[in-house]
Amino acid sequence: MSAFEYRDGILHAESVPLGDIAAQVGTPCYVYSRTALESAYRAFEAALAGREHLICYAMKANANLAVLDLFARLGAGFDIVSGGELARARAAGGRAERIVFSGVGKSETEIRTALASGILCFNVESAAELARIGRIAAAMGRRAPISLRVNPDVDPHTHPYISTGLKENKFGVPYGEALALCRQAAASASLQVAGLGFHIGSQLVEVAPFADALDRLLALADTLDREGIGLRHVDIGGGLGIRYREERPPAIADYLAAMLARLDGRPYRLLLEPGRALVGNAGLLLTRIEYLKPGTPHSFAIVDAAMNDLMRPSLYDAWHDILPVAHRPAPARRYEIVGPVCETGDFLGHDRELAVAQGDLLAVMSAGAYAMSMSSNYNSRPRAAEVMVDGANAHIVRARESVESLFALERRLPVG
């Protein structure tokens, strides 16, 4: 059974008609499928059977506590990039010793908190960060586990905004500097070299860039091994893409087979940090048409979701399939699908052929990743509700924000 499919002309999430969810919680709202989330995670686990590994879910993709809790129950670790994400992961049942801390700008407070929590390791991205972690660990009387995130200068063939493994990107330690930093860390009494890793980009649909990056990483690991600096793990990051429109990403099993072949005979534990590949196609954005506005050269379907709810189309010109929740026999027309935000860039889709009427529901597909997690309150719009469907049951896993909550922390100036 597909997580989202039509039954008698009505789009369902598992066994729940989407219209029922809209009636219960209103629109816009995000709808996730538990079945789809679990199936994606188990596909990674199956492909890694027989290899010591840890799947660290990249929670920036979707940080809802219900999603995190589900993955934690399945045995996942977490890839975090902030102190807030550390707190979320722990609140959802994530174990500290299964958490890796990535990101280029870790603050002193974040480092102290993470070190005190007992995380698996810091993914270090600069010489300055390595020095800061060493200093803080020494002051705390700890030995901080670190994994150097190496920038292998590999072209990931993706959108430039989500490319992270080229030398002009801000991420990771330049490949040519990595060996010296590993030697420096190994000589420090307050640091423990745990591993090496890379993350070259997001929405990658070819295996070759991953393979090239791993080959470069393993060459560095071999040099360290010859010098007596043994590694516990290698981390191949995340970034495996999904199908939004016409992309043809490799199957999870094929992608991991290429990685495992290169690790054959090597003792390292394998860490990986999938995000989009776990959650992207497990969610959709449910929205209602407020008005139909015919015109020349464009006709517009103005919906109640907007760029503040789903930024990807405006930010990346990203494609999301847009489906009517109920099929209509009426003739189709081509529409710009736009929201009520006062920006020309406020659109969810261009030139979509739909047979719809005012008041109809639309489903914006493949919205489980980098959607709600990137949403905002622009135009003082409350953020959407989130719903998790489990078979015939729909659970509200995040209530819609109230308008009053948007300014609850603000204060007016005193009079006089």
C-alpha cells in the first residue's frame, strides 16, 4: 500500500481521507505517514545488515518530536547542528551517545552542554573550532571525542545552495589541511580522534560523487593508520536525493552497496546522516483554495498556504507535485498556485493543470523534508499544524500556533 493514494477518487493518507484531516484541524497543515517513515528507515537498516553502523537522522530535515521519537524507537541516532536540536533530540528519547554534533558555528555554550551530555562526537569543521573544543574540554576535565569533517572538493551535481563539499563552500576542513589537524588532535590530551567524515551536499541523485568523496577520505584514513592514529568510524554524511518530479535517485540499497564495497575489509564502524531520504516523501502539505483568479497571461489559484509554510519553491525554484484531494469531472485549466503573502515570489507551483473550484483542497506532495522545519511567521502568519497518520488514526503532533502566541514574548515601550 502506498502512503498516499486515491481511493474512489479521494486522496488518502494511509487509511484516512485527507478531507477528514482538513475538517478536524483546518488548513494549511502538514500530514505525515508513519508507514512511510518506518519503511524508509528499514530500507537503510536492511542495506546495512552485517555491517556495524549507526544511522544518525539529520533532524534539520524535520524536527517534529513525533518524527524524532519514531526514529529513536527504531534505533536511530541523530545528527544535530545546534543546542536547540540537542535538546529536541533528548526530549524525544534520543540517546546522547548516539548523537553527532555537526555545523560550522558551534558556540562555547553549545560545546559545553554537548560535552557534558556525553554525545558520540563533534564533527569538527575548522581549526578554530578544534582549538575551542580542546580548550573547553580541558577546562571541564574531559576528553572530547572529535571526528574531522573533511571537505573533499567533490562536485555533488546539485543546486548550488545545497552543495557543501566544494572548496568554495563554508563547510568542513579543506582536504589538504586535514592530516595536520588530525595529528594535532591526536597529540592533545583533551581530544580523542574518533573518526573522519564528509557531507558533500543535499538532494544528490548520483552515486559517483559519494564514491569519489569516500575514496579520498579512505586515502586519508590509511595515512592516519600508518601513523598509529586509529579511527573508530567513518561518516559518509547524508544527502541522498528523492524523487520530486523526474529525478532518478539510486535505490538506497544500490547507494549503500557502493559505499560498503569500498569499506570491505576495513574495521571502521559506518556512520551516515540521512535526512530527506527518510522523511521527504513521507509528508505532504494540505491547503485549501481561497480564490480562483482567471487572467492573462496567467490564471491564479490562491491558496491558504504560502511561502512561509513551504519555502523551497521560492528559495530554490523547487518542484513539488500538486494534486487535487478530490477528482472533479470539470475541464482542467492551467494555474499558478500562489499564497496570500505579499511577495511575488510567494508561489507553490507554476503552470499546473488542475480541474478545481474555489474551496477545494490541494495536496502539495513530497513535503516531509525542509518544509515545516524551514517555515516562518512572515506576515504574522501562525505556523501550520502537523498531523501523523498511523493506519486509520490521525494524531495531531503539533497544534496550530495562535496569533497571540506570535507576539507573546514581545513588550510595548512604557508610556512617557
